[in-house]
Amino acid sequence: MAHSHSHTASHLPEDKNARRLLFAFCVTAGFMLVEVVGGILSGSLALLADAGHMLTDAAALLFALMAVQFSRRPPTIRHTFGWLRLTTLAAFVNAIALVVITLLIVWEAIQRFYTPRPVAGGMMMTIAVAGLLANVFAFWLLHRGNEEKNLNVRAAALHVMGDLLGSVGAIFAALIIIWTGWTPADPILSILVSILVLRSAWRLLKDSVNELLEGAPVSLDIAALRRHLSRDIPEVRNVHHVHVWMIGEKPVMTLHVQVIPPHDHDALLARIQHFLIHHYQIEHATIQMEYQPWQRAGLPPESGAIRPFAPSPLTGKRV
């Protein structure tokens, strides 16, 4: 039985990606506060709902920025995987807060259908247009980072792109109120935007809970990985005790592989490591190779050597 560990060095994000994330976060978070104040002063729930949507974007940008910073901190004796899990914990808290805030906005919107309140359409229009420009600027900042294929930056850019819809909707609602005086357009839009926020918050909550519970990545089919590994590397006869979880955005794996005893142990291990990196982007893997003792010694089966596999260190049973 052999045990090997693989951990390739990860490429640290470049400073310019961190700067883009920081600038975009400042723009988004700053204008979110403007929309909150404007929504209160104008009486517009749509602006408050859009501010909630911008909060999801600001949170996504903040988590991406935290991931950049924490990825540069080396692991410690106590925190052997580093600090990337903090971003997951922050995402979990943020998702719960978003759900609560959004439900309160929806409840207030329903109340306004029964007791309409005046909405300052002109102020609402001004703030909505300014919000649209802020989102366009933030998206432009982040979209430039796509050239480096940085996943944090690209994901944040998609969040900001989604918020553009909320700003456009607020502009249309303001136009309806200005031209017709029909104030129900405001709570209707606030509910529509709240649905978008709830959708993002639910996805964030589900993903963060899955990671905190050390669930396997949703995109990874473990059964397919086992079949693929056995098919691509002939020496591998069986793959079992597979465990995969996420640390930040990085997958971590442990697995046992039953193999035909290789002439070159290190070469076979390198092939398995390359397979995991190339096909599944798993750079941190602990691989335990198992084979029969009589095969390792190079003895024929008739020699009387022990045939069963060595006892498992976890169960004590022969495998």
C-alpha cells in the first residue's frame, strides 16, 4: 500500500485584478447607499429593491476581493488550509440577510397596493439613471479583467451585468409614474426586482451551505470521475473512498486507487495527478495507492505469499 500527496502551487491573482475588484466594489457599494437614501426620500420601493440587488453585487465583489487577499496568506499550523473558508462564511451570512431584507420589501410592496403612497418620479428617474451609469462603469472595469480569465473577476462582472436590469426597470417605472401618475408601477417593479434578488440569494445560500458542510462541488460527477480514471489509466483497477470538497474556490480531494503494481511508482502517481489536474482542475489531491503484497514483492501467486490486500487503516478489514 502506498500513500502519496500532491499539491501544486496555485497562481496568485495579479494586483490589477484586485484593483479592479476594489474600484468596482467602491462604485457599487457607494451608489447602493445613494439608492437607499434616494428610495427613502422619494418614497420609491423600486429604488430600495434595486439597492438590495446592488447589495448582492457589492457582496459578490467583496467576496471576490477577500478571496484574492486570503489566497495570498500562507496556511498556518492551526489553519492548515489557510483562510479562504472565511469568504464562504461571509457569503452564508450575507445570503440570510438578503433573504430577510427582500421579504420585508415584498411585504411593504403588497401593503402599498392597498394603501398607495406618493412617489417622486423625477427624483426616482435621476437616481435610476445615475445607478445605470454606475453599473455600466463597474461592468467596464471588471470586463477588462476577463482577458486574464480570472474566475473571481468574471463572476463579479456577471453579477453587475444582472444589476443593469434592475436599473433599467427602475427607469421605466419612473417614466410611467411621471407620464401617467400610476404609482402602482413602483411596487410592481420592486416585487420583480426582489424576485431577482431572492434568486441570487437562494443560489448563494445553497452554495455556501454546501461548502460549509463540505459537500462535493455540484459540477463534479464523482461516479464519472471514477470511471474516467479507470478507463484512461489501465493500471488503475478500482477507485474508492473518494472525498471531494471545496476550500474557497479550490477543490480538494482524497482517494484510494487499487492498481497493478507499477514498475515505476512515481511515474504512475504523476499520471494520476496529471489526470486530476487536466480533466477536473483538482490541484490538491491526496492519493493512496493499494496493491497486493505478493504482487509488490514480485512473487508469483503460488509462492505462498499473502494474497489479500493489506488491512484498511480506517476499518481494519482486508480489502
